[in-house]
Amino acid sequence: MSRQAGAGTWRAGVRRAIRICSRPGPWKRGPVLAALALLLGLLMLLHAQIPNRIGNLGSLVETFLPWFGVFVPVLLAGALWRRSASAVVALLLPVVVWLNLFGGLLSDKSHPGGDLTVVSQNVDAGNPDPAGTARDLAASGADVLALEEITPQARGAYEKGLAKAYPYHTVQGTVGLWSKLPLSDTRPVDTEMDAGPLAATKPAAVKLADNRALRTTVATDHGPLAVYVAHLGSVRVTPRTGFWTDSRDRNAHALGKAIAAEKNERVVLLGDLNGTTDDRAFAGITSRLHSVQDAARDGFGFSWPASFPVARIDQILVRGVKPASSWVLPATGSDHLPVAARMSW
């Protein structure tokens, strides 16, 4: 080898060594990934502190809170690709927070037995086959069956399809309850009590037609059970208003007041609340009732939309009874999946 070639090789080796030494170490790589991981963890940890003043951002985050865990493997893939030790360590925060919030849903918390089976479904005003939906729900074997979003056109199909299995039923406006056990003290629940003077001036017939909640007493072998069925107002996401929940939140507040005034120690609430129990808007309800799905469910129990469920907005909440198990039933003709639960005394 010539002296000139040897000198060139030596210089190339020096340059290579300088480049290797000048590269950031694993703890200095991926600062953006590490920052995003910490931000994700803090977002889930402090979700209750996110204000609702701007577009109900806090409620929007809480509605889809379980899905924030999807970002963990994405960030992990980026951290491994960048060989960033700092980003991997930072990911421990969102992992621990997510597991603390939802880790319990990864195991089966159901128990055998149960004295009463309840089912609830928003049957969808645009359901193309209400008779088929009635057959499917009757086949569930539920002792108590709650339906929401019943239209005047479809009401007859549900009453006819469920009559054989359920000798007792009531329909109040767009919500109804079918039962194998006797019903009494049935009445509509005014979820528009905070809607102002306009709601107060509506004729009684109009109020009943628009009614979206009811209360009744189911006579069980273990004593009376107060059952509420509710379909709270819809929510929308628009560029102008953000996460619009005014109608739903007003209904939730009124329903919470009605449940607070309930004298019966045993209470069940069934219905489409158009929100998850993580949402702060339901504090007036969840402070008095606890979710059967959280206490005795195998999985997340997502119920909407039926084609690809992303949120559990159909709820079963109780007081004074013990949840045994909770599950989601197969799809019917509705855009919501039916939710079911067994409970004991």
C-alpha cells in the first residue's frame, strides 16, 4: 500500500470516528417522541382538569378516553426506530395511567348467577326491520327490556313482537319498558325541567309525545325495584360549536335530580345516555348510581355505532342491587348494539 493511500484511509477512519462520536446517545435521541409520550400520559391523568369552556373539549376527551391508549404502540414504534431510550422510558407514564384507568376491563369481572336479567337498546328511529329487532330482543330472555327511540310508526311492531314474552309494558313518548313482572307507579320523567319557560308552556299531550324518559316500579320476588328508562339529547361535533352537548347535559341534570328524589333503595337506570360514564356531565347520575358494565363486564362494552363500536353510550346503572355480569348482544336492525346485565339482591 502506498503512503498516500494509507494516509487517505487514516483520514477516512478519523472522519468516521468523529461522526460516530458526534451522534447523540440513546438518551438524547427522540426528544419530540419523549415529549409526546409525556403529554399523552398527562392528558389521560389530568383529563378531569381539561376545561369545557372551549367547545366542551374536556367532555370530548372523556368520551373517547380509552382510545388514547392506541397512541402508545405508535409512539413505541417511533421510539424503537429512533433507538431513543428517553422516549421508551417516557412511555411508562401513559402506560401506567391507561392501565390504572382501564386495565381492570381487560379481565373478566363477571360472576355466575343473578336474579334478574335486563336488556336495553336504542332501537333507532330509522330501523328498517322493527319486527325483526323485537324478535331478536325477545330471544335474549331478559326479564326487563327497555327500548329507546320508539317512533309512532314502529310502536305497533314492537308491541306485537314482544307481547307473548312480556305481558306487562308501558310506552311513554319515545321510550318503553317491557317486563315479565308486574309494573306499577308508571309515569313520564320530565328531562326538560331546566329548559326554561317555553317547556313549561307546552300542552301535556305535546310533552308526552316528546317524552324521552320514564319511571316505573317492577314487582320482584325480593321487593319493588324502581326502573328508569331514558334517552338523553343528542350530541354533535361541528367546527363552530365544537362538541355540542347542551341538550344532553340539560337532560342529564334533570334526570339526576329525579334519581336524587327517588325513595326506593333499589334503582336501575337503562338507556341511551349519549355519553360515557367517564364524562363529567353525568356526575349528578354517577354519584348516585354505579355502572353495572364497569363492575361486572368482560371487555369495554362499546355499543355505538353497531357497525364499528367506538364508545359505550348505552348504559345500565344501579343502586341497591349487586351486578353479576354484563355483556353486549349481537346487532339487530338498529345502529346501536343492545346491552345486557344480570344482577342479584
